[in-house]
Amino acid sequence: MKNIILISTLLLFNCCNSQSRIELSDLKMEVTNELMIKNTTKQTDLEQTTGYPYYNTYKVDQYKYGEVQFVLDYPKEKKFLKSEIGFLVNNQNDNLLQGYFIVTKNFKESEALMTVLKKKYGEPKVISEADNAWPYSGYYWKATKDGFDILLEQIKSKVTIGQKETKGVETNLYFVKTGMHYGNMEDRETVLQSFITTHEK
């Protein structure tokens, strides 16, 4: 009987935990999201990949993307390996959402994100793929049905803890409004084109 109660409690906890997370794919562009601003840190520098002002957080366990629920599981021996969620805005007065990004150091989450994206948007365009000499892979989806250019960078990596070495990929994933120009400057290339140029070998 105690086992049944314990299992029911765990299932209820997991259900509530999942429901309380913010679903990133539900975010609306060109609106101010007060919850987003409240739960994140305002950054004074521009975000490098997009040139936009942004807010970020390392509390990734408050968020999910589809079936992927992010966790805080970076090893104690590698405290600098922190996953991150960020929100791109037009400026830090109006705070109109222009896109968001997901950085995960978790190998399983990286695999899951690629699977979910392929299921939702089909196969990505390949810019370049990692090899023994170059650890970076670049992929993108252009002008998706929900109004995004999606940029995905994977980085071959390994983590060694004690005698155990684990290999996989880390992920930098960006959802930006279709055709958005770098730094919100019309005379600059689009964020997508900038990303493509960066990853071309």
C-alpha cells in the first residue's frame, strides 16, 4: 500500500512539475512577456549571434520545448558547463520579444531537440558537419510555418569524470523571426545569413 501511495505521489509531482514549466514553443513574438523579464537577468551586452539585446537565465529547469524538459545536471566537477535559456528583445524598454535561444550542455537533450525539430519541421538544411579537425556542425530551417528562422549549432564534446569519459554534442539553438536582420539594422545581413556565413567551411 505504501508503495502505491509513493508511486502516485511521484507521478503527481512529475505531472505538476511538467505543467508548471514555461513552454517555449508557445511564446508569442512582438509582445512583452512580463514573466519572461521577471524570471531572467538583463544583459548589458548584445547577444553575439543575433546582435540583439537579451535577457537570460541558467534556471533551465523552469522551461521545456515540446517533449524536451531541461534539467540542471551539469557535473559538480565541471561547474562552468551551464545550460542557458535566453530571450531576444527589440530593446530593453519596450521588451518586445523577437526570438529566443536554448543552450544545452546536456548530450541527451541535444539529441532530443534535434529529433523534435525534425519531427516538427522536417530535415534541416546542412551548412557544415563536424569532423576530426572541426567540432562544429551548422543546420537551419528557413521561414517555418510558425514564422521563424531556426539556427542550430552542434559542438562535439566530451566530459571526463574520474575514469569515465562520455562523448556527445552540445547545442546552441536559436528561434528568430523570419528575415530578422542582424542587430535590427536593415543594412546588415539577416541573422540567418550571418549564421550560414559563420559556419561555412
